[in-house]
Amino acid sequence: MSIGQQMGLIAVMGNAVAASFIAWWDRTLDADRVRNVFAGEDVEPIQVAELPAPAAAVEPFQAADRHPSYSDSV
């Protein structure tokens, strides 16, 4: 295994740990499901709720459109 492959593997593992921690922090981690998956048990697929339609596109802010003044920072 090359050093590049090793670095990629470590990056994937780090992202998995980070995603798990964030899910735990947000209280959205299903700990029982995680235990069942790691134990090799069959689990039902997760049903994803329909996402709402995206908001209307907003025109990007143009710095040239507005000149900040002292009163903006107070």
C-alpha cells in the first residue's frame, strides 16, 4: 500500500469519526442501529424524508454595490 493510499484511508476514517461525533452531538445518532451494524446484524434501510424545495436563488452580494460606513460597524 502506497503512502497516498494510506493517507486516503486515514482521511476516510477521520471523516467517519467526525461525522459520528457530530451526529452524537446533535442527538441524531441512532446508537442501537450503530451497534447492530457493527455486530453484523441485518438492519432495515433508513427512510429519508422528502426534503423541502430549495429557496429561490438569491443574487450574490456584490461588494461594489454598497460602501460600508462607520455606522455599519457600530
